[in-house]
Amino acid sequence: MNTQNTLSKKVENFLERIRPYLQQDGGNVELINVNEEEGIVVLRLQGACSTCPSATYTLQMGIENQMKQEIPEVRQIIAA
């Protein structure tokens, strides 16, 4: 298996690209788990993002929509 093309690696690379935007607002995102077979990604928002009233919106409308566009193997994102 080519480790550079695994779903986990693609998700990690995606998160590294969006992290600076979250960090600008005092937040961050942590990758908890990737189920390669099911296409399910478990993320935890951290810092200011974890208590922000818009956290659900950020996770679903921001991170999930963009990740699904860039990584079609991702079927669902679950907040931890």
C-alpha cells in the first residue's frame, strides 16, 4: 500500500493546510481517527473553536464541505 495516498495521509495534509486559518482565531483541529473503509473522519475542535457558538457551522459547512470536495473518499465527519 502506498502510504502517501492513504485516506489518513490525505486528511492530515488537508488539515495542515487549513490549520493556520483556525489558529488565527485562537483555535485548532485535532484528527482523532480515520476509518479508511467507511470514509469516516473523527475530528475535535480545540481552543477557541471548541467553545465557539459557530463550532458546528465551522466543522460542517467549512471543514467538512471543503474536505469532501478535495477528498471524495471522505463520506462523513464526526465531531469528537
